[in-house]
Amino acid sequence: MSDEATMDAGQTADTSVELSQQPNSIFRRALLGGYKIQDVEQYVERANQVIENLMEENKELKVKIDSLREGGITMRTALASAVNFSENIADAAKRETTHILESARAQHQRTDEEDLGAPQSLAQEIEALRTHRDRITSELNNALESHIRLLDSIETNLISEDTLKKVNDLLKL
């Protein structure tokens, strides 16, 4: 048997008062009737000791109950705080998710609009490039024709003053 079991058994024997037993089995009879005073005094002393022990144990248990109640209140408060904190985090996450989704939808819509406008923008740019190409082609043709005339006039040694002026102007460019 362990020490605790032995102590519990010893405490039960020391602190118990045998109320269920017949008084004749607890107390010895005196010669003149009644019970021996020593047995009754021992019984009363044991009963007082048991009552004192029980009162002390009752006080300790009340302190433990109060401590457990305070712990329970603290636990409830902590639990309520944790629940509020988790709800706040969940709400913040929902708001952030909504914001991200709205931003993504807006970006998607802008991209779609840009994609729809891209062909028209490209067509305008192509048309501007064609106009530029036609102008440059025309200027090159004019310059070539001018050079061909210049070459023709050099071959015939008939360079006119207007032609010399044009040649000088071209060389300056």
C-alpha cells in the first residue's frame, strides 16, 4: 500500500467518529450505571478534533473554490478576448479580401477596355506611319529627280546657274 493510501486510512481512523455504532460498543459501562467518564471524554475529544479538522478542511476547500472561481472568470475573460480578437482578424481578412477582389476586377476591366481600344489605336498609328512613309518617298523621289537632272546637265556641260544654286543648296544639307 502506498504512503498516501496509508495516510488516508490513518486519517479516516483518527478523524472519524463512530456514530453508527451502538454506545455500548464504544463506551465501557461504569460500576454504578452509565458509562465510564474517561471513554466519554475520549470520545468527545475525538469528536472535537474531527470537527476542527473538518472545519479547517472546509476553509481550505472554500479558498480553493474561490480560487477556482477567479480562475474561471479569468479564463472566461481570456476566452472572450480571444474570440473578439479572432473575429476582428476574420473581419479584417474579409475586408482585405474584398479590397483585393475589387482591385483585381477593376484592373481586369481596364485591361479589357485597353484590349478593345488597341486595334483602333494600332490602326491610327499604322495610318500615321503610312502618311509619313508616303511623304518621305515623295521627298526622296524629288531629290533623285533633282540629282538625275544635275547629272544630265553635268554630262552635257550645260549647267545653268539655277542648277548650280540647287547643287550648292543640296550640298549644304
